[in-house]
Amino acid sequence: MEMVPFPLIPKPIEVNYRACTIPYRFPSDNPKIATPTEISWINVFANSIPSFKKRAESDTTVSDAPARAQQFAERYGGILEDWKKDPESHGGPPDGLSLGRAREHLLRELGFMDIFKKVKDEENAKAISLFPEVVSLSDAIEDEGERLENLVRGMFAGNIFDLGSAQLAEVFSRDGLSFLATSQNLVPRPWVIDDLDSFQSNWFKNRWKKAVIFVDNSGADIILGILPFAREMLRRGMQVVLAANDLPAINDVTYTELTEILSQLKDEDGQLIGVDTSKLLVANSGNDLAVIDLSRVSQELADISADADLVIIEGMGRGIETNLYAQFKCDSLKIGMVKHIEVAEFLGGRLYDCVFKYNEVQS
């Protein structure tokens, strides 16, 4: 797949864009010694090895899965230890892109193409059955501002379905998660970054004609969080592009899966519960990680996005750990829930706090 820079980043990209939000090191740091931030993030990835190994062991599409899962755990653990001893090993120093890339590439090398497939399918089926209820609750809210806030809360509630967080993966395997309960129990506003009021005032003015939304997880996240919000945009006459991963990474939804989900949700007239979807497009972003580097997206997405006037990046990986401070030629919104204590500390917020960062560009 031909990869090109996302066209809404101002040029020159080398000067105007940096994917990673949290600097793991500064130029003054000794290149041979891992910084405290590097070590703490290496540990975040190390802590997730047991849950990834467990998923890999039960992957029925891979022969001798338990032995290969053990290989994955040992080799990835070894790479992380190498980075602690020498940040320049493995093409270092490590950052939010390379730590995830090493894990995903190693899984694929060992034959594990999609270790979260089973849980994604189960969660998608559950969320599809709840979609009509979530949408009718939203449609019943007459006040436009309240309805928007309810949809935003739904995006945060859905975004908690994230099996990349070791802590949440544990909760999830034990109790499951209730979408409607979660949306009512979010941390109270103001959130750690809370630009909802200014976004809302432009929402009322019908400021945008076309939005590109970089989506995140399967299940409740895409189906009960993003799709009701996208449907509301369609109702307002906007064009909406949903950009999803090319290849699986953790429990993120892929382009193929999202196309299938939409075909299940649409009725025989191609409507999403009474809303026309002729202005809804699904694009393959070309990405294969749980974070995203927008200096490299598919040509298809670049072509389809060039005339958008709103970029929305959803999820902790794509919208907070990467791209939080990214500037675009048009308005942008970064939205996600904080699910790692390290991110909460960096932002000066609480665990499970919410980020709603809206940047308005004067036209």
C-alpha cells in the first residue's frame, strides 16, 4: 500500500508535525542511559505481556499456539529489557510508536495475525444488539446541546473497551463492562482537557461540512460511541469519513470489520435507524498499530480527506499518546479516555479522566 502524509497537516511536515505526545527523552539526556520516562513506559508494555500471551495461547488459527505464545513473551520481554540497558538498541531510542510496533510485528512474525479476534467478534455482536436502544435514547433528547453532550459521553464510555490497558483487560475478563452504566459514571466535568463548550457553540452554527474520524476500538467503542455520533453528523447534512486500521492491533477495529459492522446495522434502504448513509464513507487508513503516525497514511485516505474541514482523532493511543498537540489546516478534535496512570500524570489529571481537545482554525 502506498503511504503518503495526511494532507491536512501543514507543510513542511518535518517541522510542523510530531506524532508522539509525551517526550520520553530530551537532547540533553545521555543517549546510552534509559531515561526515567523511557523506563516507566517500557514497564507499561512489559506489564501487558501476560494478557497478550494468554490471548495468543488460545488462538486456534495458529498451530502450536502455546509454544509460539511463550516465544512471543520471551522475545518481546527481551527486546524491552534491551531497551532498558541500551536505549539505542533495536533502532532506538524507544517511543510510543516503536514500543507498539515491536510488539505487533513480533506477533505477526510468529503467525499471530489477530489474537483479539474472538473477543472483538463477541463484543461487536453485543454492541450491535444495543445499538437501537442507545440511538433511541439519544434521539429522545430534544435539547440539541444536551443531546451532543450525551453523544460525547457515549464516546468516552465506549472508549473504555480497551484491552491494551493491563488493568482494564483484567477488569474486562472478570466483569465485562456495561456501556450505559459507564456513560452515566464518567468523572464529572470539567475534564482534564475540556473544550466541549466551544465545540458545542460551533456545532450549533453548523460550522463543518465534512469530518474525518480516526476510529479506535471494536465493540462498544465504535458501535455505541462513534457511530451514534457519526449518525448525528449525517442527520445534520455533514459528510463523514471513518478511517480504520488496515491490520489488526490489540482490539482496534479494522477497515474490513467496520465495513461488515455497518452492513449489519443498516436496513434494506441503507439507513442507520432512519438516517440516510449516502454521505458516510469508510476508508482504510493504512495503519497497523494502536497509535498512529499521520505522516504515513494510505493514498486512499489522503485523497478522500483533502477537502475535510474537521479532523476527529478518537482514543487514547491515536488521540492522546500520539497527536494530542498535532495542528491541522482545519479544525480538529482529539477525544479519548485516560487509561494509563502515566498519561494521567503527564496531563495532570486522574485515571479514567476524559480528554476533549478542540482546536479551531480561523479560516
